[in-house]
Amino acid sequence: YESRVAGRIVARGMPKGYTLGSRVPVEQQRNRILLVEDEAIIALAQSRSLQSSGYDVVHALTGEAAVETVRTDDRIDLVIMDIDLGSGIDGAEAARRILEIRSLPIVFLSSHGERAVVERVKQITNYGYVVKQSSDFVLLETIESSLKLFAATRAAQERERSFQALFSSIRDAIVVTNSHRAIVEVNPAFTEIFGYQPAEVYGCKTRLLFASDEEYQRLGAALRDLDDVRGFLLQLRYRRRDGSEFTGEKSVQYLIDDHGRQSGLIGLIREIPDRNREI
């Protein structure tokens, strides 16, 4: 059961009406932390410390209550999880179940610093592990860094999803290679144009796609004159999986890694009408 009052810290698993902490202005947009701690006195002290640092806090006495809180409260931004929770499931199991519901940063608290305990929770999530005897400063710094890391990870995942959506929607064939011109990625339009499934070409040199050695070498010669910034357009003859040939306009750009080195190439191939062959 649960008792909630708008803007208050509410204890789960305690008698109805028992609350921790003071009123939090509902108009403030504060990060909401789920504190999972089975000792009420410790929870009270931690809740007040977190509130004074600008966080909204919800308390759960048990692992089961923590799981249910995450299931029903989509405003939870971070979980502080005591590993030793008395009877019922422990903090590690509660964290595992929470992550099955949704992705959240979880910071573990424990009075134990043994390597085996740390390694166990690292297998579940790796946002932080704080020994209970540590100062409030250590916990608060861990919370802040975990929230920033989680936000950065989510942003990177969103960028990746956006890139994949764009990559898949382009109707021209896209071929990504490593620095040795071996294929590492293609888009769905590649399969429509060339007839190859991705697994058939991954790791293969792009020579597979050209109508002749001369065409493959023409592109190689153009690549030797390509710098890190400029791309180029080149008309080349290509061969499909079924042996038929077509003319394609290829645009090429180098891929540059974080150290400024060329790590590969990305090429876009647009099939163009072969008017001479149509006459």
C-alpha cells in the first residue's frame, strides 16, 4: 500500500499517513530520487540531506516496494539502492527487476566494501557504488555524475536512433567501408539495388560491386587524390548479384575518427539511366 500527498516525501511499506521529510513545492522541476532503505532513521537522515541539496525524494522500505514504485511513478529519475534490505528481495535483485521495467541510473549503498559485492552489482548496472560510511558529499557527487552520465547516454542513443532512421530511409545505396575498402555497413536500399543481403557482403572488398577491375581501379585512383574534407562525384559501372550491370553516380567522403585519422569511407550510389544502352 502507499500514501501520497502532493509534493511530499512518501514512505512505502510504512503505516498509512507516515511521511518523511518536509513539503516540496510542486511547481519546482526537481530530479526525483527513489531512496530504497529498510532502516527508517537512516532513511530520514538521507532524505533530508537529499532534499536540502535540491532533490525530490520518495522512500521505499523494501525491494518489492521499490519495484512497484518504479512501475507506477514515471517521474523517478534515479534510484539509491541499499543492498541489504532485510527480509524479501535484496537490493541487487530489486535493481535487476527495476531495469526490466525501464532504464534508470541506480546508485548502490552498502555497509560492505568487499570486492565480491561490488562485482555483483556491477554486473547489473555501473552507475555507482557508495559505502554507507562515506560522507554526504561523496553520495551527492555520485548522484550528480550518474544523472549526467545517464542523460548523455540517452542523448547518444537518440542520436543513434535518428541516424539509423535516416540511414534506412535514403533510397540510394549507401556503402560504408573500412580503410581497406572492405564493406562494414550497408543500408536497405543497397539490397534493393544490388540484390545482395548485408551478410553476403560484410567483410568483402568493394570490388565485388564493380563491373570490372578497371572501374574498381578508377575509383581507387580518385580516392588517392581525395582529402579529408572534399568529396567527389564519379560515374562508374556496377554489377548486381544477378550479373546485370548498371551505371551509378557515386559520391564519396572519408570517415574521420576522434583522433583525426581516416578510418574508412562512406559512399552513396545513385543508379542513373543508361541512355546509350537504351537506344
